[in-house]
Amino acid sequence: MTVEVLAIGAHPDDADIGVGGILCKLAKAGKRVGILDLTRGELGTRGTVEERTKEAAEAARILGVAERANAGLPDGGLANTLEQQRVVAGHIRRLRPRILLAPLDRDRHPDHDAAHALVRDSAYFAGLAKWEADREPHRPERIFWYRVYGDDTKVTFVMNITDEFAQKREAMQAFRSQFHNPDYKAPETFVSSPAFWNAIETRAAYWGSRIGVAYGEALHSLSPVGLETLPGLEN
């Protein structure tokens, strides 16, 4: 099974936080989208690996994701090493996405920061014919970067997710052990606080307001984005 767009996150729920609306929008438009979670979130204060695996699968179903895979790399131990590059590049070669979506660097969580460099280099090596030649080489055409936590200062464009925001929120609610859920008995964390839950809508509303819609999600590109015409003149 291959996909057109692959969103990679350090933990199960990162891609849902950062680009859940975009993935849902693309899936509704008939694109095959996938998610690759690099770790199982085994160091998380709340929830077991088994719980989070089920939650991730349910969130993917809600968003319309064609495949959600897990690389099984160590939570709290992501690093841009040859060993981990082999794993990530193997998934890229198997799924053969045209577009990658991955975390920006300089994030408050070290795993997110490490995932940025790991995905960047793995995508490059995946395209080298003589590198780990157990699978056919494949290099995605583009990588766009999203913010999991913190300030979205690096923004190239914003996608309108007004029609998809309710599904994004429903997908995040599928992570019952992780986000704000008074019925789940566990210590409160940064992401399980009411403030974080409210901030998801606040951030989407902010980016939506910047492009004149109700909700948006922001992406960053490290290289120029080509256009056939000016934005607003597509039709």
C-alpha cells in the first residue's frame, strides 16, 4: 500500500495535533494519506502503549487516513543516527509518498526536535540507489514542516480547515488518555490540561483569521513553493 501524503510524528497524536485538519481535507478530496508515528509513546505519563495504539487507530479512522504505521523507535531516544535513519527510510520507501509532513525543529519536546533532523536526512538517503539497497529507492518530492507545540513563527502557507475542524477535534478526542478528559484518572500533564485543549482551537482560529476563514493549519517550507498563478486566481 502506498500513499500520496505521509505525515510523520514523533509520538502517536503529534500528526493529529499539527496537521489533522489537513490530512482530513486531503482524504476527503480523494488523496491517499498516511501517518507514521516514530515511537509508541511508552514514556508518556498517561496511557499505556496498548491504549495509545488503539487511540491512534481510531483517530486515523476518523480522519480518513489510509494507513497508520509505527516505526517502533524509542520514546525519549529519537536521534538522527544511521540505525534510526534505516528504519525511517524503510517506511518512506515502502509507502512512497510524494509529500512528507513532519515536525519543525526548535520544539519544546526534544523528540520533536530530533524527529525534524531524522526525517530530513532519512528522506534524502531513501532516494539513494546504493544506500541500504533492500528496497527500491524513493525520495519524496517535497517536505512541509508543521509545529506540534509552541510558536508557529515559521509559516509559508496556511490551509483552510474550516470544514474539517470538527473531525480533527473528534480525532483528538479519540486519544482519551492523552488530552483533556475528566473521566480518565491519571496525573494532569501539559497536553491533558484544559488550557492545551482550548489552545488547539485558538491556534486554528488564529491561522484561519489570517486567511479570512474560521480555522486554518500552518505549514513551513525550507525551499520555494512554485505557483502556476497568483493565490486567489486559481479558478
